[in-house]
Amino acid sequence: MAASVLALAVAFLLGASGYGVDRGAAAASPAAEGVEVAYGSTIKLMHEKTKHRLHSHDVPYGSGSGQQSVTGFPEVDDSNSYWIVRPSPDSSAKQGDAIETGSIIRLQHMRTRKWLHSHLHASPLSGNLEVSCFGGDGQSDTGDYWRLEIEGGGKLWKQDQKVRLRHVDTGGYLHSHNKKYNRLGGGQQEVCGVREKRAENIWLATEGVYLPVNKSK
């Protein structure tokens, strides 16, 4: 049942073609407040400080790794800001399972199928750790692993809950700030990794398709 719901929802989200802002994806509105995030859900992540959504597109960085770029995007109605939440390959977690704080997760960009990734290359604007998209459905490595840290003592990840994502290989927190790209339109800003815990490390799951959580037997 969960798989069929997800397939229909993803087909709808992909139905409106385009590059950049995609008004057709607007119908995927926020889930009911407090809904748990399950593996297999397709969500947007909002940067708390700037309200930009975590975003990627088929545009490579002009420096560093040259991999697919990741930015913060100011528009809500944009289909390039959807990410599918996956467990690590060696995990026993299944689609529909709730996600506990401390879990290692992967985020797969819905449109390009590449993984949210980081490494020791310098980010283009601030010189912090570069965050990119890399790999694909059959290609993933530990550079795609992020540890979920829930703020405020919560145990299970929920929509609209403050979280941090810490990159396993580098120790860098997923981070963004008001440094804007000149060559990218729409007021897109840098997303990078920083090893210090800061207010700019906070993200919230917002719009998306939230799969029903598997019930404990």
C-alpha cells in the first residue's frame, strides 16, 4: 500500500516538467503537523534561518569537485527541491519505518536520482566543505551518509521538527547562509558543510509526500 501511494505521488510531482521553478508541484502541500517522517517519504527540507529549501539541479559546480551543485532555493513551489529519504544500504530499516535520532540516512534527489553528498573539496563561496549531488540508483558510498540529530530531545523525526544532519565522513553539518550565487538565477544561496554546531545548521521537513509509518507488531 505504501509503495503504491508513493508511486502515484511521485508520478504527480514529476508530471510537471521544467527546470527551476515548477508551479505544478504546489499541490504537494505540507503534511499534517507532527506527522512522522518514514523511510521512502519524498520531502522538502527548509533551512530555518533563511526559509530556503534544499535544492539541486543538473548544473555542475565550476570549481571543486565539478559534481552536481546543491543550493538553497527561495521559492516554495519548485520540484527540484524534493528529496527521497532512504536508509543506508547496510541498514535493516524498511520503507515505511519511522526514523530515530542518531540514524544514518541518505537523501536522494527526486529528479536527478543523485545522492546528497559531501567531501573535503572547498565550497565555492565560503570555502567550507562542499555539498554536492553524486552517484545514482546503483551508485552510492559513505559520502552520502548523514546522521540525523533531532533538537530538543525528540526520539522520532517529525514534520516541522528542528533537526541537524551531520555528514558521517567529514563531520560537517549541513549548513546554509545568505551568500548568494551570481551565476544562478532566483536568489539561490550556498549550501555547504561546517564542523561547528551553529544556528544556521537547523533544517525542518516541510512540504512533501509522507508515507504511513509501519505499525509495530
